[in-house]
Amino acid sequence: MTTLNVLLRTRITVVWVALVAATLLSFWLGTDHGLSSTEARTILILVVAFVKVRFVGLYFMELRAAPVVLRSLFEGYCLLVCVVLLGLYLGVS
């Protein structure tokens, strides 16, 4: 197999492509496309951002193979901060 075929089959490459796609989705939504509701767009952008944070932590910071306690703390942190930010945003709007 060629180097390109091997690269395209690795999990990290797939995750990287998903992160790029999520970034493009956030940009597209942020430039007044997709949804008519500004509130729904903002919520979706925040959720996409925290999914990206989770992927970066798990795959590029190697937390996927970390001890269960460390991974659980990271996952809980991502969830907690996302929920708090969404709550603050929805409470203000």
C-alpha cells in the first residue's frame, strides 16, 4: 500500500477531517446560513465546539488511552462547561 492509503486509513486522519468539517460547519452557521433562528445557530455552534474539544482531548492529547479516572474527569469537564455555557446563554437571551 502507498503511504497515502495508509494515512487515509488511520483513525487520527479521520478525526482530523471531522474536525475540519466541524470547523467549516461552525463557520457556515456563524455567517447566517443554515438555520433562521440566531439562538438555534448559537447553540449548535457551541455544541460543535465542545465536540471538537472532546475529539482533540481524546485523540490528540491521548486521553482515549488514559486511566478511567482521568478520562472521566475530562469528559465530565467538557460536559459541565458546555451545559453551563448553554445555560448562561439561554438565561441571558
